[in-house]
Amino acid sequence: MESRTIILGDHTGSIKVLDPELHNLGPTGQGLSIINIIPSEEDFYAFRSNGSVDRFSLEGTFTSVHDSCTKKIIDGGIYNNSIILVYPNGEFDFNNHIYKTSIQECSGISNLAENLALCGNNNAEVWDLNKQSLKWKAWTLKPKDPVFDSKCWIDDKKLYVATTKNEVRIHDFRSKKPQEVVMLNKEGHNCNLPISCLYVFEDFVYVGDVAGHMYKMNKELRILGKTKIRSVGALQSIFCKESNVYSCGLDRRLMIHDCGSLKLVEKKYLWQKLTKVIVL
């Protein structure tokens, strides 16, 4: 395994650190599945599916910063040192206040500074955490089109959205309707699969589907490549660092591909279902 420090979360709640030897950190148990890991100065925040949040170091020290909730969360974020927790019903908790969006079944979020994007079975929304109000809301191409969003990614000017219909869309915040739309496989194709993770890095968009394929596109959504070796199970997380793209998922393997060609560089079996990967 390469010399970089790779940090992964798994469905048991364990934090796995490869540097390059494998170290398992933190508690494990039912409801402790890692759903997000966010770097913070010299340590990290670990968000768990039961709503608990730990601050941890690579030396193995863990400090609880948020207790578990009465219901599960789908994801979380950080803004101004305050925890953001997002629930499946589209509500989110910020600064000990619950905010209700129009999304009834939330499936993905993206947090950038004061902007929190949410997506699901209604049109994606962006909230301003400073003003504590709705900032922007997407439209569909046709007003009555159903929405099947699965994941989203926000940057300063655009919102990227992936769907369970094997689509990727790009919204410009100056407009409501998507500016670019692509279906990765033609409708009716036997690989027309839901997209399970989304990652935007520099000038490229990476997505993974529930069968373990990873695609690379430019920001005009032209498909530039697809991994030849797929995972056996849904990809759950993608992360790019310099010349490599890292992915992991339900088949318990960390996969490392070349960013340019998507050629497989290395893979490692890690025993538990993997839910998150970041690289230092």
C-alpha cells in the first residue's frame, strides 16, 4: 500500500487508518456506522448513523462532541464549529434548532462554508446557514417531472446532482433548471443503475453506482472514462488526491485508480463494509 495516510470509516463504526500499516481506531457496535469524516485542523470529526459525533486524532484519542439522537441521520457537516445533522425526512439540526425543508425523503447533502445543499425526492435546495433561510431551489426540466435525486455536491457557483435514474445534472445558481444533463447508460440498458456516490475534483466529476462502476466526466458531462474492474457492491465514497482517485464501498475493498486513465493502481481488502474514504 502506498505511503500516504488513508482514513476510512466502516459500517461497524471503526476508523481504519492506513499509513501504510492498518490501524483500527474507536468504538464499534450497532448504530455506530460511520457516515462522514471531516478533517479539522490537526484532528477529525466522525459522524455516525445514530447521530453521535466524535472528534478523534490519528493517535486514537476520541472525544464525544454530540450525543446520539432518537432517530438516525443520513449525513452531517460542520460550520463555524457547530455541528449540522441531517435527517431522512428532510429536516436538519443546526445550532440546536430544527429546520424543515420541502424534501420529504432526503438522500444526500453537501456543505460548503455557510451553504448547505440537500437533495432527495423533491427539488434540491440550498440553505444559507448564516441567515437560516432557503437560498435557492432547483427546478426540473418539466414542472411535473418526478425527482429521484440521490447525491449532491455544491461549489461556489454550481450544484451537481446524481440520481437513482443513472443521471448526473449540473445546476448553475443563476438559473433554476439544470444546464447540463447526462444519463450514463441509455434508458433500458441492463447497466442503467442508481448512482450511489458523487465527487467533484478540479475540472472533473466522478460518480459511482450501486454495481461498483466508477465514471469520470468533465464539467460538460462528457464521459471520459469508466473503471474496467468494478466493485462487487455499491460504491459509497470517492476521494481524489493528486494523481490518484480512491474509492470504497460495500464489497469491503479500497480501490486506487489513476486519475487520468482510471487504470487500477492498487486494491486492498479491509474486512468490513466501507462507507467513507479521505486521504491526507
